[in-house]
Amino acid sequence: MAIALEEFSTITAKGQTTIPKAVRQALGVGYGGRIAFRVSDGGVTVCRADSDEDPAVESFLSFLAADLKQHPEAVKALSPDLTARIAALTANIPVDLDDAIDGDVSL
């Protein structure tokens, strides 16, 4: 992967650093903006944090979708015992299907 921008920053004794202006501009964040540090085997990436979502969720859902596509035979019906347990755990939770959904919803 070609490097489009490389900037350096020093970590203070308190473990703090200043995000260089060019990096903040590239991310489109300013004062009060939020960034996410994502650690993987290949290193660390920094990106704008547009929401409070866990970054692992999208990776997990992508993995799950690919696995289901490759192995549809692995999808099994819930056992009667598990179905009963789910019903028991959710029996006293009120649900109104007409309630507005909190947060952003994208289809």
C-alpha cells in the first residue's frame, strides 16, 4: 500500500500526543472530534470515529455473512429447549413494534 501522508508525533510522559494538523485535516476532524485507533496484526490505523459502534461488529458481521454463504448447510433450527429458554428470558420485556428506533438506521 502506498503511503499518501506520513507525519510524526511525540508521546508525552502522560501518554498523550498531538495529532498533526495534516492528519486531522485528512481525517476531517477538528476540536472535539473523535478518532479511533484500530490495532491489528498489520499495525495500527487511525480513523475518524463517526459513531460509538464497536469496530469489531462490522468485521464479525462480514465474516458471518461470508461463512453462511459458503456453508449454508450449517444453519440449523433452534432446539425446542433453546426456544423455550429464549421465550422465558424475554417474557417480561415489553416490545412495541411501532416505537421509534434509537440511533441511525441504514438499510
